[in-house]
Amino acid sequence: MDAAVIISAAVMIVIAGIEFGCLFICSRLRMKKVPVIAVMPVLPEDDQLHQKLVYMENVLTRKAHEIDGLLLIPINAQDDQLTLCSDFCKTVPAASISDIESLEKKLSEMFAFHNEI
């Protein structure tokens, strides 16, 4: 009788472990990832642009956040800021530069939006 109780307890523990795995682990694998793109304006009065780009590089390379890419939008940016942004985009493949006029086109390419008329 003791062997039957031990066997049934072992079977129940295995079944509970399988249920736990399916409930918490398998459900996370089935979740769809939604693309998230950060848009950062580059303004001429921004004197902390370098620090911001270093932070965004850490965010994008470590995948610590849910951000998949960075879109830099220069708005009347100075030449040294444009050079800094260009160098940043060369080192971080998830980052790109776009002007304000082509922002809608760039976002539609990134998210595969289709305009319906």
C-alpha cells in the first residue's frame, strides 16, 4: 500500500510540473512581439546629444528594453550633430537617420503600414 501512495504522489508531482511548464513557459513563447521604434529629434540646442546616443546604444545593443530600433530626426541640426548621428548609425545597425519630410514613409517601411484610401 505504501508503494502505491508513493507512485501516485510521484505521478502527481510530474503532472503538476508539466502543467506548470505549459502554463507559464509555453504561453510566453506564443506571445507575439510587437515592433517598437523610438523616434528621437535632434535639435540644435541639444547639448547632451552624445550622452543620449550612448544611452540609446546601450538600450539597443543589450536588448534591456523592448525597443527594436531608433529613428533620428534632425530638425535644424548643426553639422557636428549630423556627423555624430551618422557615426552612431554606422556603429548601431538598428538606428537610422531620416528627415521630417520622409518620416511617414520611413515609419511605414519599418512597421509595414499600408495606407488605405
